[in-house]
Amino acid sequence: MAYSKILAVMFPMLLLAPSILATDPDPLQDFCVADLDGKAISVNGHTCKPMSEAGDDFLFSSKLAMAGNTSTPNGSAVTELDVAEWPGTNTLGVSMNRVDFAPGGTNPPHIHPRATEIGIVMEGELLVGIIGSLDSGNKLYSKVLRAGETFLIPRGLMHFQFNVGKTQASMVVSFNSQNPGIVFVPLTVFGSNPPIPTPVLTKALRVDAGVVELLKSKFAGGF
């Protein structure tokens, strides 16, 4: 290979070398408590607080100890414990949620775009449903779970929970991301900002415009 061709191949790699050397896939310190008020650029997480400012309590949280208020349209309450609520999880790739359900309450069909989820039913009886992708024929996998039983939801698959019992129910879930994200299907489709054009939804859902407008009105104010 001519010298000029070798240089043409190597030059872009030389330009990237500083950025390659400046990264490391593994943690470089014991803790990186998120500086949620920091002004530095956030690429994939938050900058670290100086340990002198982090205090001694960043490894502990009591946020999930209390049940949420289930007097909501869905009859459920989600208590999040991601990096925004627990800065100590910054860069560690973990977070948790607690979900409480009134009888007949549901955690509507939703997706976590950035995390796999594993959960345990703490009390009550919950119908847990996971819908496979088109590759699996959109198969619904579902089971009624009781206290102590667990479930697993692969990243990006739509899923839901529904309280089929006559008493309150609750579950605790963990994610392999400090910020798993959530896409509530009904809110996303009918409550997006700005709204999805009605003709798109009438065609996609194969219903009249009146049905679409009715559903949009239900989610105009969010959940």
C-alpha cells in the first residue's frame, strides 16, 4: 500500500486517539454522586459532586418505604427511585421503582427504552403481561402473580400490570439503568405534544375521526 494511502487510513484514527484514551468502560472511583445542580455538560449521566460535598447518606434511601396515593385515573401510583431521586446511583447503572395499586388499578401498557426490568410482587395479586415484538407474533405472555413471586421484562418490550385482587397490591422493580425512561402507550399516542395528526391515527387504528378525538380529549392533560 502506498504511503499516501496508509496516511489516509491512519490520520482519522490519530484524530480520535485523545477521545479513545480519555474513556474507560469501568468505574474509575468508588462513588460518583450526581451533581443534579451542576452546570457542566451531561453526556451520559451527571457530573460527580466532590466527595467533600456528598455527605454520608447517598448510599441509602427510604423513598420506597411509603405507599403511593392510588387515587388516580389509573388506580395506581409509581414511586420512582432513579438518579434524579437518588443521586448516589449515578454511573452505577441501577435504579428502582415501587408501584402501588388500588383494587382494579393498572400500570398501563408501557415501555422502558433503556432498561431490562425485574420485579417482585410485595402484596396482593397482580396480572403481569408482556407483549413480544412482531418477530414473536405479538404474543402476550401473562400470569397472575402473588406476594413473593417475580417477573422479568426484557428491555424495550411493552408490558403492564393489573390488580386482579380485592385488596391493595404493590410491587418493587429494579432496572439495569440509572435512568430507564418510560413510554406510556396511551399517553404517547393520544397525548403527544404537539398531537399526532388525527388522519394518521384514523388510518393506523382503523377507526373514525370522532373516536380519535375522544381519546385525545382523555389524555390532553396527561395522566
